[in-house]
Amino acid sequence: MTRCQGALLILALFGLPVGAETLHYSVNWQSGLSLGEAALRSDKLSAEPEGGEPGGWNFGLTLDAAVLGFTIRDEYSSTADDKFCTSKVEKNMTRGTRKTVEKVQIDRHTELATRETQDGGKSDYSVPDCVHDALAFLQFVRRELAQGRMAPQQPVILGAKYDVLMTYIGTETIRVAGENIAADRVHTAIKGPKAEITADLYFSHDELRTPVLARIPLTLGTFTVELLP
């Protein structure tokens, strides 16, 4: 097996880039009007030498949008191990003039997540031994799809703990970046302490199962998040 063939095998097996990946998306109103853009980042961490920690991942998401003159600027980041088990989540959100800063630290030994806010608030809640934050969970879903499986129902961290149930709908031909492509449609139901939301996520049939489109119905209408070329 050549080095090139070996790299392709790794990609097919794990459904993730070997190194860095940054995907850019447009956020659109249901009429097609652009509301802003988002960027999804994955960075592979090098393993520590001889007996140290194995390599893991840093994930990030930035969102810049405006809805009816209301400015939204979100930044999320997380750190996970090579199995996408999250150890830390940070989020900075700006909604108009309101700013929110939160950090969640996860202790796998005690199976506790500690959530701290900028105003001094602090709370603990229980989590499984290996819990994913939203960004790590997306990558976990991609890996499972690449191996012909659906991620099971489970809690996912994004500040609070949310229950996420994903249901495979089937393959559809959708139009993304001016091209028709085949993609797997996965219906996603998310239930949290104060909110419930559903979305349809579409993953391309490439080796990385790239997330190419999301349709998110909200009170104001259905928003779409579409991969940019």
C-alpha cells in the first residue's frame, strides 16, 4: 500500500481530515436573502512524545449575522481527545448589545461538567464518561456516517446539556453552491432545559461526509446554512 493509499484509507475510516479543515457557510433567510456567514474549523493536535497524551482536536465555530437589524456574533471553541470526548467548551455570544461569556470544564474521572459564566455563576451537572460538545459531536456524526452508522441518542454539551436524537431519512439530491449533489438527510431533534429545536442536516457522499446544508425551522421562518464553494 502506498502512502497515498494509506491516507485515503484513514480518511474513509475516520470520516475526518487528517489535519486542519475550515469550512465556510452562508446563513440565509428562507427567501434566499443572506443574513451572514459562518466558519467551522477543525485542527488536529499532535500527540505528546513517549507516554504523553494522545493527539486530540480543537474545534471552532464563528457566526456573523444580522436578523432584522439585530446583530449576532458568536464564537464557540472546544477541545476533545482523539475519540471526540470533550474536555473544555468556551462560548462568547453577542446578541445586539448583550454579551455572554461561558466556559464548561469536563472532568471524566468524576463525570461532572462545571459551567461558569462571566457574572460569577457556577453550576455542576452530571455527564457520561465520554460526552461530546456540539462541535465534537458533529465530527463524531461524520465519522459514524462514514462507517455506515448513525450516532445514537445522547446528551450533547453547549453550555447546558441537550438531548440529541438523530434519525436517518435517506439520500436526496440537493443543490449546493450551484451544483446538484447526493447527500444523506439526517433529521435532528434537540431538547434542552429551556428550548426545543429541530433541523434537517445534509452530509455529502464524499469520504469526509462533509456537512453541506442545514435547514432550521424557527418562529421567524426557516433558515438555511449552506456550504460555500
